[in-house]
Amino acid sequence: MTSPSGKPIAIVTGASVGIGAATARRLAAEGFTVVAAARRADRLATLVKEIEDAGGSATAHQLDVTDDAQVAALAAAYPQVEVLVNNAGGARGGEYVAGADLADWQWMYDVNVLGTVRMTKAFLPALEASGAGTVVVLSSTAGLIVYEGGGGYAAAKHAQTAVAETLRLELCGKPVRVVEIDPGMVRTEEFSLRRFGGDAARAEAVYRGVAEPLTADDIADCIAWCVTRPHHVNIDRLVVRPLAQAAQHKVHRV
């Protein structure tokens, strides 16, 4: 089953801003009908209009990935899907474990991990029905290594990575690929600002002196490349950092 436009369908969560919005634009340009899903309906409407004005195909669905009923309703609307991009997520806080805000830790686990599981579980039948499905899990380099002040986020992203690895084993022999994307330092309009509760100075300090951090478009480009490979090619894990970031703790600043 394809969309009414005859194009394959790609679901993108967290599509209202940042990497999600950039991925929606890029996949539409690659020939997909994009189902842009996120909580902020006004931003989704703007995004869909932008995609359609550029000649692409997209539809907006207001969605909270932590809500079982909303996820089930979206899955029921699309019985066959080729691509699911689990992008919804984020970080909150930068406290050490000794000062952890457990509400922030709970939110990060619920959105990053359980949101991915909930969406993937709901859409696996549709992805398998396509005969050539792809699940993309947007994790992070924080899912591969820890750092001071990042315990809650790293724990959630490590769990998200574990989900992707487990899912790949469990789907072996079925026509569904599992791709994990692990970005390093990406500068988007909201990620760090939201992490630090709207503290613009603290958010800006993350990128201070870094000449060229990655952008949302860079990650969208990686996602598009992975999902458009011949279906027998599975990019298990793609780790991508800016040139200035050699490792989690090694960043060149000018």
C-alpha cells in the first residue's frame, strides 16, 4: 500500500522542529509521502505547507509518543508503511547523579526509550506488510559513552541503543531493517535550550567556540542515505560527529 499520491510512506516522530523537521523535508524530497507527527500542531501545519509548496507530499498528525491511544490511532490509519523514523526524544538537565532530578530522568526514559518502543511495536505489522520496511532509531553518541552531568540522558540513550540492537536480532529473517543513528554535537534551535530549562546562556555555552557543529540537515542527510540504500543493505549503526569533535570530551574550540 502506498499513499494516495502513489508514494511510499515514511512516519517521522518529533517532526515539528530540528532533526525531525529536517528529516521530513529530506524524505519528502526523496520521494516519500511523509507523515509528520509531533505534539505541536501549528508547527506541523507550517512544515507540511512548506513541503507541499516545494512539490513534496506530506500530512500532519498531532502525536504524543508517550500516549498509547494516540500511537494506536496513528498506526491504525496506516496499515502499510515503509519507513519509521523514531526521532522524538530529548534531554533534560545536566546535574550529577548525586543531584539528579528524578522527574527529568523519568521524562527522558519515557520519551526516548518507551516512545521508541511504543511506536515500533505499533508499526511493525505495517512495516512488515510493506515487504521492505526500515526502522530508524535516533539515539546519540551518549548511547555509546557516558560523561559527567549526562547520566540521565546517557542512561536513556544507552537503553535506546539496546532496543535497536535487540530488535535487529528479533527481526532477523523478516523484511524489516533496523538502523541506529548516533549523532554527536548537533546544534538545533531547541535541543540545548530545552535541556537547560530555557537558560539561553547555558545552552549557548555548549557550542561556544565550535566553528561548525553538525546541523539538523546533516543528520537528515544521514537518515535519508541509510533508508534509500538497496533493502538488502542494513546500516546497523552510523556514528556521526562534527570534525571539531574527536570524542565526547575532545572538542576543538577557537
